[in-house]
Amino acid sequence: MEIQNTQDWLKVGDEIGIFDGSQVAGSAVVTDHDVLDIVTWRVDGEHGLPGYTPGNPMRIMHWSKGTGDTEPLDADFINGAGV
């Protein structure tokens, strides 16, 4: 997942988390104000590794370092070659 901080609403130290239910599937801490890449991972039951389950809805949450507040984010997902 890639988040473009075009409105400058993300601040250094903020965190974005990707959740499948209560399971964290990926997260990243903001280190600059351009683009934030977040790697998510798929559950691997064979090896006991947590992650997202394909087909389950995902929630994207923003935690503000400045205020300590957590809020949900809306996302537009783009699929295709070169994306």
C-alpha cells in the first residue's frame, strides 16, 4: 500500500496500521512528508504466522503522535499493471 501525503495531514512520527479485524496486517511510521509505503502480509497458518485473510475487509487506521488520537481512514484501492 502506498499513501501519498498530498494534503500534508500526516506528521513525522504518526503511524498507519492496516487491520483484518483486530489482527495487524501491516504498519508504518511516517518519517518524511512525501510517500509512505506499507507492506501487508497474508496469514500463514501452516507456519503459525498472523496476517490478513484474503477476502476479509481491511481497516486502515491513523494514529497521531501529536494528539494520541486514532481515527479510521478511507481508501481507494487501485489494481492493475504498473500500479
